[in-house]
Amino acid sequence: MNRMSWASLGADPACPVQVREIVQGTSNPHSHEFFEFVYVEEGFCLHFSGGSVELLMAGDLLAMCPGMEHHYWCKKNITIVNILFMPELFSGILDEIKNLPGMADLFEGTLQTPLLSHLSFQNRDEMRRTVDILRREGEQREVGWELRCKTLLAGIILMLSRVVNTRFSRQESKNPYLGYALKTVEAIEEQYMVPVSVRDLAANLSISPDHLTRQFRQIMGITPTEYLRRRRFARALELLLKQRPISEVYASSGFRSINYFSREFKVIFKMTPSEFRRQVRANAAASSLTVH
């Protein structure tokens, strides 16, 4: 496995933060000696790490700690922003950062799988502005640029922590819309493998489907229909990677028929489930031949 160093980036070692907007394609497994935040601007791909697979789409923010092995599988190249920084960057305030919700495992290096958040539209706008300023500061390097880069990156970390805290905290909230979103996520996790609709989810909350969709999208950044679809495909991908029969995959992932599953799968991944499974098998065979 390739382990990337800060020097291997080919960037100025004096710059505390590297921000790169790149077109990402399929990659080999690798890890880094630095932290990496990945923001997906356009497109979709599969991301593998820690034995898990996620379907990344526009608006997703992924956080990984040093040493975390991962790789991408892209049918079509996607546009992402890499935000890279060394662990010692926040040495003076590291304890304060670790005290933020969800940040202890990330900054102590004990995170087992990447921290994935689906940003709201408001957070996406903030992320875009922050990335633009980070890049400009690194290029122009006016007085105090190092401090501003550090401050801006701390703002991204704070945003990530607030998203994690808002969406996955089990504490009671006075915001009823947050409660709707959390209960809907819980219901989807429990029921995605069986036929369930937004109408069913809304009925359990005694609200209309349109109202649930609006409030869920405000909190989560995507609709409950898209969240349910993403969850089902994530499960299907896990099973396909294990070379399970297509008949088992569609049924265990909550799709209503094998024809519907195959059609929707091809719309997203531009290949059938059988073709995907064969490609995974071929890639695994090729990888085994290169191991010495």
C-alpha cells in the first residue's frame, strides 16, 4: 500500500494547509501521514475505507485521519476538493478541538471509518467560500496568511463538528424539525430492507409527506427519498463486493424487484449489477497478482 508523505505532494513545505481542487478518478489503496478532508463538488463515486463502502455525492464532506487506508472507484471522474494538513498544525489548541462533538476519535487517530457528513445547502455555500479564501491565502501569502489559513481550517472543523452534533446526537432538541429528521433516519435504518415510502415515514410522525421532505432536506441537505435510496445502494454495494447473488442483493437491500434494482443501478453506475460484480472480481484477481 502506498503511504503519501507531505513532501510527496510536491507543495511548498512552508504552507501549513494544502487545498487542491481535482478531478478524481479510480485510485489504488493508499494512506497519508496527514489529515485529509474531501469535499465533493460534482459527480458521485464509491469510497472504500476501514471495511466500509460509501456512495459519495455532491455536498458530502469526508474527514480522514493519518494512516487511514482508502481508495476511490469512479465510473466517471468526479470533482472534489482536497484539504490537507499535518497533525501538528493545531498543537496549541488540539485539546479544545478534541472536546468538540465527534472530533476526539478523528484527532486521536482512533477513527475506524471516515467521518462522513451530508452538508446542508447553507453549509455548502459556506464551504465553497472558505475553500476559495483558503486557496487565495495560500497563493498570495500576504501578512498573516498562515494564521488565517489555520483559522479558516478551524472553521471547517467546527462546521463538521456541528453537523455531527446536530444530526446524530440522541439528546432531546427543542427544534421539532431536527426531531423529524433524526426519527426519519432511525426509521430508514430499521426499515430500508423492506418496502417503505416517504408517505409511510411521514405517517409515523403524523405529518404530511411534503412537510417531512421539506424539513428533512433543510436539516440533511438531501430528501428522505434520496437518503433511503442511498442507504439501499450502500447495502447493495456491500453485498456485491462479497460476490453475493443478485437475487439476494436486491431483496436484502429493499428494492421491490430485481428488474427495478438492475435498472436503477445502471442509471447510477452505468453498468449492471452483474457487470459491477465481475469487475470487482477481476480487480481483486489483478491485485492479487501484483502482491509480492
